[in-house]
Amino acid sequence: MVYNEIGKTGMKVSNLSFGASSLGGVFHGVREDEGIRAVHTAVDHGINFIDVSPYYGHLKAEMVLGKALKEIQRDRYFLSTKVGRYGKDGVNTWDYSAKRATASVYESMERLNVDYIDLINVHDVEFADLQQVVSETLPALVELRRKGVVGHVGITDLQPENLKWVIEHSEEGTVESVLCFCHYCLNDDLLLEYLDFLEERGIGVINASPLSMGLLSQRGAPDWHPATPALREACRKAAEYCAQQGYPIEKLAMQYSTGLNPRIATTLFSSANPANVLKNIEFVSEPADESLVAEVRRIIGDQMYVRWKNS
């Protein structure tokens, strides 16, 4: 496992990190005991950064993760969670007010069985009034950072231009990291265009969804995936080609996202299956086949960088 610092935070994290969304049954049903073992497997094999949110499974992911963390020494991992996006009774909700953000942090700590959050993020800022994020949400989190309740403050979104806007309109030093998903993977590396901007400001970069929410998999994207039919078909052909070469596209995608750019501190993947956790750790232990990367991107062709809206 390779370890990189997230910006200037001092958090030196594994280049492959554990995203706990699957613990909430976000993608399919999950057995709690198996999910707990998945967390333990990740940490026991060198993964030391774990990301979650109260939104995932509408609190369930944090609760399951909290049970897993009770059995792990606190100094063995860095923990990241979020504020702003929630849900109840199957209905998604959003609240980026300072009052709700502050309360949310303490509620998350209780569910997670910890008394300190290493990194607190404003979740999916595209659903917020960006000015409210700048003038209300982030200052509330900075105050918690001042009090020592949280260590560092970040923001997350699918759209990197939103992350850039928030940073440009915030006081220097407010935002210490960004988490962006589906923009540093085989079919879309738009995130590269923002690295100079972020690096100049000492802001760390967390990448997520190296499989592009299932597009880059042999199973294919789930029905709810917002990608266009043309992009789905291009990725299906790429996956088929990789299979013919005896090189699963999941393996290539994981290797691409974790191995080729040290300016990206870590890449999050999510699985509630211990065997899948081990498989992904094994994938990233060797470099990607760069000729296969080039061929996959050729197959995807004019569908490279095709974007969609978050939901």
C-alpha cells in the first residue's frame, strides 16, 4: 500500500481507501456482520482512511460502521463523514444551515462511537445554495475545527466546477480537501484539469468511484445510473474487450485510479464484502497495463467525458 498526504492536513492515507456507502445498502442489500468484517479486513490490510455520510442508507451506514469501529484502535484509521445531505423513511433531504451542520457532527460521532472526526465535509454542494455553503455551512465547521471537535474541513461534489467556486469564494484555509467522484477514472479524468488550482492552495484531493458507479464493471451500470445509453454501451464494449484479454475491467479501473497520479491522495471504493475488499487491495498492488488503458479509452471514444447530473 502507498501512503500520501491529503493536502497539508498531515493525514497520510492509503492510496486505496474504504468508502462505507455500501454498509448502508446503497447499491444492494447487505448483511451487517459481513459489512463489519469488510471494515476490519480493510484496516487489517493497510487501508487507513474511511469515508461515510449520514446520507448513506439514511443513517444505516454510520451505524454499521460505528459497530465495526468499536473493535478497532482509534489510531489505526482516519475517519471522514459529512453534513448537509440526509434522508428519512426513504426520502432524501438537504439542510446546509449552520445549526443543522453543527448538530449533525455530534450525531454522527455518537453513531460512529468516536469523540473526534478527522475530516468533516459539506456533502454534494451542488444541492445547496453555494453562497450558503460559503457564508454559513463552512464557518460552522471551521468553528468545530477551532474547538478541536473535528480535525479538518472539506467539501464534496460530482461537479468539480462547484468545488472550485466554493474555494474561490471562501476565506483562505477554510477548505482543506475536496472529494470528487467519477472524474478520475478510465472514461473521465476531468479532475486533472483542477489539480494545479488545488495544489496552489494546498488543498488535498480525494477521488471516489473508480468504477464510475458501475459503468466500468463486467456487471454493468445499475438501472438507476444517470449515464446516457451511448456511454453505457461504450463502457459495455470496453468491459467486454477487457474480459477477452483475461483482464477484468474492474482491475484496470482500480489500478488506473490509484496508481498513475500521486497528486491525488487516495481513491475510495465501497464494498460490504470482505472478499471483494481483499480483491481490490490485490488489484492495486501492481501497476495498470498502460497499453490496455489506451485501448479501453479508444473504445470508449467520443463518449469520454460525457457527463450527467447528480441525483
